Amino acid sequence: MPRDAILTEIQGYADELIAIRRDIHMHPETRFEEVRTAALVAEKLREWGLEVTEKVGVTGVVGTLKGSRPGQRAIGLRADMDALFIEEANSFAHRSRVPGKMHACGHDGHTAMLLGAARYLSDHRDFAGTVQFIFQPAEEAATGAKAMIEDGLFDRFPVDAVYGLHNSPGIPVGEFATRPGPILAGADFWGVTFRGTGGHGGAAPHLATDVTVALGHFLLAVHTILPRNLHPTEPAAVSVGHVSGGAFNSPNVMPSEVVVRGTARFFRPDAQATIRRRLAELAESLASAHGCTAEAVYEPLCPPTVNAAEKVPVAVAAAAALVGQGKVGDIPMSTGGEDFAFMLAEKPGAFMRIGNGSNPDGSFHNVHTPLYDFNDEALALGSAYWASLVQQELALDDA
Ligand SMILES: [Zn+2]
Ligand SMILES: [Zn+2]
């Protein structure tokens, strides 16, 4: 079937996909609590004749569909199901019914798009091999993909390649974008605890070791890591997000302990190693210069999302077959993080972005903001992309 026919057919049940998407939007569930969403996904997959495995990585779901033609190859298509801890500010009918929780990253749309593809492909099994539909929990916590992998995802449901799809506000509906190599950053947390004697700040500063002086120097020194320790062309970010110490009601007391925490974003393991080493060196040397000690902790959270060079053309061809080559763009690397990175670290594949559109004046509500919403106009196209990708990857009989 020509690929534009895929889109036409899926558009025929777009209303049903929109209803599913809005239902999920109204009932957002956060990290590893995606019980209702997972049940809905499993029910739909069963309805369309897929083999369903639940509770893969706590609340993850895998739907398995075998093609009618002989083939040993298998591919994984992955959607995320979790919401964010954000109070929704939208007033439309399908707004969140759960206080403090919201689908502000469009994972409701991602889930509905992959369901749409499952429905289409269950009616069109003329492909050679197996498709694993992977619905993962807890993407926003960067722990859901890992939980599924640790629960044997790729041993129990082997695949030769794995693909991801995420909406992008600002890219017009009807367009796609990706790039070979790193597409999203690795994202880690770090923290330093400075310890000293503390003391009577007003009367006897000379009798104390002052952790706030060490902290002050450290806060500025952090910003020398990028320009002085990384190559000038190396993209990375190091930022401070939390500082605490002392008691608000006791400004005359020098604290004996202060804590600083922050994030690091990077695209290559070398850059990560340098940032990690320099944070500890700066903390320890500046603490020692001021008679204090420093304990530096580095928490690797999520590796960079790296597209396999040989899989990007496959993803691009799948999208181009639907919208034309001119509507599949190259996208710059983003310093956002994405836990699909854990899957791409195991299997070759590609992460694709699908346009979520903008307002007529070019403005848009970005993901992770309280007025964001997934654009239902992109739903059928996203489902069609997945189906087109399966035709692309599992076209040839190999038995
Ligand atoms: Zn997000
Ligand atoms: Zn997201």
C-alpha cells in the first residue's frame, strides 16, 4: 500500500485516536504510577489482536505483532506514558482532572500515536518480521527506560533496532526533524557539601572556618569549567540550581555546612568526565584554601541520546514518504535530556521529532509549561510515521 494511503486510512479513525489522547490527558499519571494509562494501552492492544505483556519495568507495556510474511528481523517502536508535576493552566474540556499533574510534554499524544500505529498494522500485517510496541513509564524521571531494560526488555522482546518519536512545539504540524549522532544531551546531577567549624559571624569570624567564603568562590569557579577546561567547540552546560545553608532567622551565625547542587549537560563521555573531575577539584581546592572540607557527589542520570548514523536515513525515508523530503528537516543538538538514550545505548536506532505547530504569530507554549497541549492534528501523521517506518524496516522477506 502506498504510504500516503496509510495516512488516509488512519485519518479515517483520527477521532478515536483524539478521544484516547484526550482521555489520557484528563488522567495524567506520573513516574511508575501509570496504572490507568497502562491498562488502557493493554486493553486497546488486545482489542486489536496484539500479544500483550504488562508490568515490564513496573508499569511498562509491550505489545507484540508478527508480520504475515517470513522474517526474523524485529524492531521496537517506543512511546512514553508519564505526565509531569505541573498544575495545568488550560481551561479546555480535556484539561487535567488531577491537581498538580499534567501531560505537559505530550506523552499522551505519543501514547495515542503508537496505539494508532498498532491498530493500523494489526489490519496490515504484510511485513516481514516482528514489531514490538514499547510503552514506557517514567521518562521524565529518566528511570523508566532503564527499568524496562533491567526487567529484560531486549532479552524478552529482542529487536534489531529501536525508534523513538517526540513532538516539538515550534516545528509546523506536518513536518519532521532529526539528525545523525547526538540529538539530545546527557543530563546529570551534581552536589557539593562544604563543611567547616561555623561560628559567631558577628563577634568572632577569625575563630571560625567560613564555608560561605569557600562556597562563594566555588559558585563563580563552576563557570570556568566550560571555557577553560573543555575545547571551545564542545557544547555543554553546567548550572547551579540549589544553594542552602544556615538559618534564615540567625543571620549572625556562620553555618558549619552549606550545600550546592546543580546539573551538567554534555554530548560526549569525555566532556562528562572533565566536568565531573573539575567540579570535585574546584570544590576540594577552594574548600582547602579557606580551611574547610568539601564532599563532592556526582550522579550520572541520563546519557546523551545518540542516533545511529545508519538508522537516521531509514527514519527520514519513513517520514519523507508521508510528507515529502522537503518537510523532514535537520535539527540542531538540544541540551534537553531524554531517557530513550538508554535504549539507544543498547540498540541502534533513531529519535525523530514531529511538529506540534505554533500560534499564527509564531509563538508557542513549549513542553513543560502549564499552557502546553499536544496538537491533535499531528496524531494521525505520527501513527502513519510508525507504520511507514515498519514498512521501511521490515520490507524484505529473509526466509
Ligand atoms: Zn518532558
Ligand atoms: Zn517528553
